[in-house]
Amino acid sequence: MNPQEKRLSPSRDGSILDGVRRMLFVGDSLTDGSDYPDYVVNTLNRHRPWVHIECLNAALCGNTAADLVRRLDRDILSQRPDLVSICIGTNDCCRGRSTGEYARDLEYLIVRLQESGARVLLMTPSPVGDPERERLLRDYLAIIRRLAELHTCVVADAHELFIRWAQAGREMLGADGIHHGDSGFEGMARAVLDAVGFVDTPMEKSIMPWPYLLTEWEMSAPFLVDQAPSTPREITKWHHYDRVEAATVQPWWDAPFAARGGFMPFFGGRPAMPSVVFGRSWYEADAETVAEVQLGAKADKVWVNGEMCWLSAPENFAGYHPNASRFPATLQAGRNEIVVLTSSFCFLGIRELSPAVVVSALAARR
């Protein structure tokens, strides 16, 4: 079946979820690192146990619709999603991008995704606290609704839900009037769940480790940035990293990162002086193979079996979620040592690749 046939094939029950196995969320900081994608997918999997949906996140803080267009092939289509939820427009509005530019970029995203065989769900961004910006945002919301009707996309109206819940006394926005407060993540998830037919369905808000993530770590002591060893071989003392304890001492908006599988060595937040920590874990491979290393958040360097295979740079930062960046690395049969250097926290996962994907990954790396 080619992508066009897949897109046009009717679902058995008329649901946008029919046949969906990979759901990807894309947008800006309202989605990057947020808990609401987990809430949505975990709720769907709990109430539809005969189907398991994989949660993917390709959002990036600060993005506009134009940024999503630039990242479409590398970060979105490459993950072969069945259903894509797009929540974008806040930065377009706040930075003064014209509604014409925004409409052009959003429509391009919709068309390309549908041509790839993915279904598209459009989210209206949550309100902004500044009254003038909120007035301007209404024009962008109208574009979302118009394009959804034109291209037969489901709409998750988070914007109107946030207004209703705020009027009912719930804390929807944080102190900056843009990012989400205590009930914001739940509001975003509720909007998506209602849109796909799970109206008022009890929500599963537990956060569980994402697939492939390494969750058992040892860690070095912190080093000031200019005093850190150049390689992990210089580390002589390692001690156990307690992921459960790390989650309990973080503020509410950071605690789920540890629950999701993040390595968060700076308990209680970043230190006053710029510092880094080495983290060490292991992966057992049945045979020599090429695997995909998945990174999220802030990994400065990564070593696999003593060979540095990742060096952070501004252009390769891709978000605060577990599979934001991906690159191939060779694993040896048996135990493989994985070491990461981080100045904040990070996610690191290992996913073994099929032979066909190995060839593709190696070709892309060259």
C-alpha cells in the first residue's frame, strides 16, 4: 500500500485512532518536554489494551511553524508516525510573523504529512496572558480551524478549554502568562483526548520510562566546567544514581523527567557554579551490531566503549524529550559501556536496528 492509498483508506470504525501505532507530538515549548503527550498516550493504551501506541515527541522550544517546516523531514517524517498532533502558533504570533506566512507553513506541514500517510490532528495553542497578544492570537486560531476544515483534520481546542478551566478557578498558566501552570498539562491532554473521542475518559497521568532508555546509572562527583577530565577514563570513583530519589527532590515541572527515565544528577536543580557530571551505564548486546543512540535534553558528550560518538553543538540540540536526537553507534557483543557528560540532565537510550535500517543509518552518517 502506498502512502496515498493509506491516507485515503477509511478506518474500520471511523476513528482517527484506527490503525495508529505511532503517535507523534510536534510544536514548541508548550509540547517540548511537557507531560501531556504521556498523559494522552498512556490513557489511550490503558483504555485500549489490545492496541499499543508508541509516544513520540518532536517538539522544540522556541519553534515557529517555519521551524517545523525546516525540521519536517529530519525530525518528523523520519519517525514514520501514523498520527501527528501539531500545536504551533504562539511564537509565530508573539514574534510578529504574518498570518499569511503562518498559514502557508502550517498548510505545507498538513499536506506533506497527509501525503506521507499520516493522519493530522491540529491543536489550538493555549491562551497567552497579555491581552493584546491574546487578541492577535485569535487570528492564528482562525487559520488553524480553517485549514482543519479544508484538509479534514481533527481539531483539539486547547485554547477554549483553558479559558473554561481558568474561569472555574484552575491554574492553567504559569507566572510568565505563556507556559503552563499546575493544571496546564492536564488541560492539553484533555483537549486531545476529547478530540479523538475519549470525552471525559479518566486520565492516566502516571509517567513511565520511555522504551529503550537506560535508567540504571552510576555518576561521578560534579566538576567545575573548566576542571572536568577530558575523558571518562580519568574518573576513579563512581557512585550509584538513585532515579526515584532524583524525582522526589525536583520541582513539580521537572520531577517527571526523572520518572520518564532521565539522568538528573543535580538533585534539586542546577548548581550555582557551572558544573558537569559524568554518568555511566551499560547495554548488553547479543552480537556485534549497529544501534541507534537516542538523546534528549542536554548531553554535552557521549562515549560508547571509550569512543566519543557525540559532541554537543547548538545546531544539534533537538528538545527536552527522550528521543529528540538520534545517531548510529557500533555495539560489541556482550557488555557495552555508555558514558554521558551533562551540565544539566539528559535522556539516553539504545535501540538495536534491523539490518535494512543499519545500512540506511550508516549511509546517512557518511
